[in-house]
Amino acid sequence: MRNVISVISMLGLSVLIVPTEPALATDNVQLIAPGDPAMARAHEKSNSELGGFLEKLRNPPAGTENYSIKLGFTDKAKGVALTTDQMAPNVEFMWVYQIKVSGDHFTALLSDTPEYINNIKPDDRVEFEKSDIFDWMYTENGKVKGNYTACPLLLSGPKEQLEQYREIYGIVCD
């Protein structure tokens, strides 16, 4: 569990929040405008490779670990709702870990600390379906696989940060 949290903490910039009103970014959160084309392409790429990720999740090959999934959360009267709609108001995209799979149904624990969502906290159990998955990642021999949504965030930030993530985590952005 510490490895998962460590990797996700290091990639904390990959938390995506789509607020309805402009807000200032915090140290842990990178804001992306609703409907950002680069983020939409990243989600499409993640979705196109989701089947391969799920195969590995169900039967992890040697040298792989830290399987995580990114979901979009919104508060509702009681609890939270999930969405992959980048245009939906007040969506906070966060990572879950310790994933259990049953067909296309999943349970996992929330890894991130919400910045704007109030009805969920770290280590809360989340239930979701395959269709709720926004992005995914795992490490293979110490290098990150997946996490396509990190690229739009990295490309919008300092070039040094992009180079650092490429060198340390093997993240390559097109």
C-alpha cells in the first residue's frame, strides 16, 4: 500500500479538477478547463487500452504493481456520483487503489485527498463499473504505464517538471 500511495503522491499533479468557477491551483491540484482537447485525447487513449490494463489487473505479470484507476467524482446529497464527463460541473478526478474486480464491477479505496469534493475521504471504499474508468496506471519494473492524463497536466506546466517525470517515471508525452 505504501508503494501505491508513494507513486500516486509523486504523480499528484495528475489529479484533475474541472470546477464550474475559476479557482487558483493548489500545490496538489492542477486545474484543466472543462472539455480540454488534450485531456479528451488522453481519456480516449486510456479507454482504447483499457482492455489490456484490465487483463493485467486480473492476472498481474511479474514485475508489475501499484495498479490504480482514476475516477471522476461529484458530490450529491448523500455520497458521491461518478462521471467521465469532462463537461459536467464540479468534477474532481482522483485515483483509487486496492482494486477488486468482479466482471465489469469494481471496488477500490480512494487514494487521493479531495480538494473540492466533500462527501468522500481517503481510504473510503468506492464501487464503480468499467464505464466509470477515466484513466488507469500501474508500474512495471519501476516505470509508470498508462496515466495518460498526466501528459496534458505536465505539458501545461514547467518543462523541467516534464523532463523530471519522463526520467524518473518513464512517462512519455506525445
